[in-house]
Amino acid sequence: MKRAKGFSLIELMTVVLIVALLAMLAFSGYNKQVRKARRAEAKQIMGDYALREEKLRSNSTTYTSNLATLLGIASAPTVWGGGYYSMAITFPASGNCPGGEAKGSANSFIITATALGDQANDTACAPLVYTHDCGTVSKTPAGCW
């Protein structure tokens, strides 16, 4: 009696299952790294905005919340990073600086990057916030910078 050569259906299905599990784990890790790279781009843009705010403030008496003014163009897009973040600049709503002056466009600004699309799945790091408050800079969430 001749013995059959090859693999049984059960052996083949076991191999397919193992390959599928490994592919699922690799894809999950890949998505995590892609989101991290997109976040790095958003942080770079926020840093650029902060430097531009400081340059503008050195030439005038206030910061600006207008992206077009900040970038020196007629109309500025609010979506950056390949469409994965929406950027906005605002001023603190209330409060005083340590010297007693009111917080506002003369001494404070907040840059917020809100995740869009697939990047919104980066829940631990959404939104990214860069705060320049009376000369003190803070970045949140802390573990994402």
C-alpha cells in the first residue's frame, strides 16, 4: 500500500490560522507606528506655529489666533498632516498672569491639534495641546510629547 504524500486539510488550515494571527498582530503594530508618525508631524507643525507666534509678538504687541496672519498668506487651511489633524489657535478665556495682568492675546496662546479620520483612534494622544501661558509652556497629554 502506497502512502499519500502532501499535507492533510487539518494541517493546512492550522498553518493558515497561524499565518492569519501573525498578520493581524503585525498590522496592529504597523497602524500604531503610522499614527505615531502622523502625531510627530502634527507636533512639528505646532512647534512651527509657536515659533511664528513668538516672531509675530516680537514685532507687535500681541499674538494672533488667525492662521493666515501667522503664516503670512491670504487664506490658511486648518487641516494639516495629510488631513489627519485640524489646527486651531485660541487665547485663554480668563485668569491672570503671576504679575497680575489679564491673560489674553498679549501674553498667552493655545495651539490645539484635533485628530481626524483614522488618527482619531490615537485616543491616548488626542487632542494635542501646546499652551504658552504667561511665559510658561506646557504640552499635553504629557506622554505624547
